[in-house]
Amino acid sequence: MPKATILVIDDEKDLIELVRYNLEKEGFDVIASADGQSGIDLAHRLKPDLIVLDLMMPGIDGLEVCRRLRADRRTAHVSIIMLTARASEADKIVGLELGADDYITKPFSPRELAARAKAILRRSALQDTPDFMRIGELTIDVNAHEILAQGRPVQLTATEFKILQFMATRPGRVLSRDEIIDAALGRDVAVFDRTIDVHITAIRRKLGPAGDQIETIRGFGYKLRESKPPAGPELD
């Protein structure tokens, strides 16, 4: 089985070497870049399985790198772990909204990073689910990693795709936030109270009118309707 390739984008050379040593010891192939632009170029050319991205870098910072990677079809689905010295919930929400799959606050344990990387890569595809699903105005092709909303292609991040895929296997069923986290993200991923809410908001926005099929169940979680709800006042 080929090794997974991880791209590390960080301007701290000592941190790159520490991360490289520990990830290679865990069986990963590691490539590295010391600035945002060369990191973007490497990602486009080599298409790594996972990107470890520092938030605070001179020039193009991690948020802008994440935004550009998500906007490009070549890297839109690559999982991203963001490294940040900022521990506030607001900063984490910004990272998630831009498409980061997970975040680790500095200082961190290299072993924790390796464990998070393995957890994300293990969930690169949900097991025992249909390869093709049509629910209302949504069409999900798992093998091609494609989403159509009202026949229009939609670009979702890897985490957003997993969440929608999981919900699509249980249409009409109310799913708690914990169920969605465990199934689509896994228990090893760092989460806070609004993690799933942030991802659901992004999914709805990208699906456009078809996003109305995702219904909020106040105080519990969400469900994916099998058809679009009738027009009327929207309750959240």
C-alpha cells in the first residue's frame, strides 16, 4: 500500500524538521514549504493526501493559502490541518469556514499531530455506503467525489463532503451533532460547540436553494429531507 503524502507549509524551519521527523517515523512521506505561495504551487503540482498549514506566515498567511487551495479544483478536496497559536473560538471558526478539516493549537505534541493525520486519512472515504445517491435535488457520486445540486456541480471540502454523505445515507432521520461528529469527523478530531454548525452553514450556502433540504432540529441536530420543504417562513 503506498504511503500517504503530507505537505507541511510553515515558515519555521525547526518546526518543519520536527514535524517531518515524527511524521516520517509514523510512515508518511513528507514534503515541505517555508512560505505560502510555494506551498500552494507544491500542492497543485503534487496533490498531497493531507496538508499541515501554519496560520501565521509572512506574505500569504495560512487563511489565504487555505482559501486559494479550496478555490482550486486540483486541491479543493485535500484535507487540511491548520496550525495556530490563536486559541480563541472565533479564530477556529474562521479556519473551519475557509475549509480547514481540523486545527491544532501551538505548542502541540508531534505525536498528537500524527494521530490527527491518521484519523483524518482513515476517514478519507466512509465505508459501507452506496456509491451513488439521489436525495431530492441532490445527487452524490462517492467514487467521483462529486455533488450536484439541482444539476449544478458543487465544490465541497473533504469534511463537508463526509458530513453530507453521512446524512444522505440516513435521509429523513434526525441526527444529533455528536452522531455527525463521530461518523463524519471521528472522535480524534478537535471539536468545539459550533464545529458542526459551522460546517452545515457552509454546506447549505454552497448547495444554494437545495440547501433547504438540510433542516435544523432545534436543540438536537439536523436531518436531510428527502425533498425540498414547501415555501414559507424558515425556522432555524
